[in-house]
Amino acid sequence: MSDVSITVVGHVGQDPHLFTAESGTRWTSIRVASTRRVRNPQTGEWGDGPTMWFTVRQFGDRAMNVIESVRKGTPVVVTGRLALEEYQQRKEERRPDGEVVEVVTPRTAQVIENATVAVDLSRGIVKYTRTISTSAVPGLEAGIDAGAPGQRADIVMDADDGDDAGSGAQTRDDAEQVEVGVRELVGV
């Protein structure tokens, strides 16, 4: 069976939270609401259609970037692999005779895994900050007290650093210069 890729435009429904798996992998999960605009054929007026909710999961550095970049209400564009997760919702209900019973309802959640999350620039502007993962610079994690390999360093650069053309492209020389600069910052 092949993967189903999906792109969703919507708004973040809750502030992201960071989780750590037993293996040490960091991940985050956010909820994104997407409401389609529909036109009433009788009146010609536009209104909101039904809202679809998606759980969006990112791992590793992507999770850290989402934690730092989005908040509840942020307009986003999300692309990733669609998965359906089945679960059971349990709640207690009181019957007319006063007896309390547990009601179990099967549910299915739409989950976008390994997602790329971007702020929707049709709704505003963003200041881009490049981050460097310690896993991207061999041996860098040895000079950081923050923890295990692959953990982020608190080092950021402007998007135009080392790029004379201003296009955001990075040459090999630029990458080597950044690596040397990062190693000097953390004393490796």
C-alpha cells in the first residue's frame, strides 16, 4: 500500500506541546482546523462549511521548530503523510433512572505524520531564523552539555548570513564557514 500525501491549509487549534519518547526522541503534536469556504447557490453569499480537524505530528528538529514558531491561531500550511488512527472515546452518561454508565464510542482521528509545517504567508509576514542541529555538525554534540547527540544547539543565524545573492542558497564554502563558527562558539 502506498502512502497518501496531503496538504492542509488551516489554523493551529492549540499551542504545541513537546513530548519525549522512551527512546529519547522528541516530538510534538498540534491540532489544525481547516474550514472550507462555500457559496450558497440560492443567495450567492459565501459562508463557512464544515471544519475538519487534523492531528499533526513532527519529530526531532522539526518538532523543536514548531514549538518555537507557532501558537494557537497561527495560519499554517501543512504537508505530510495521512494516516488514520482508531481509538475508543470513553465517557460516563447518566440514564433517566439515575444510573451512571460508561459509554464507549469508536472514533477515527486523521493524523498527518512527518509533517512539514509552514506559516501561511498569505495571512502575514514571518522573520526567518535558520537553526543548526548538533546532528548536522559531526562531533559538535561533544561540546554541548544539553544532552544526547542530535539535540539542538541554541544557535541561530539570519537567513542572509553568508549569502551575497540574498536568495537563501548556501554554498559549500558557506556551510564550512558556519560549521567552523559553530564549533568555535561551543568550544569544540
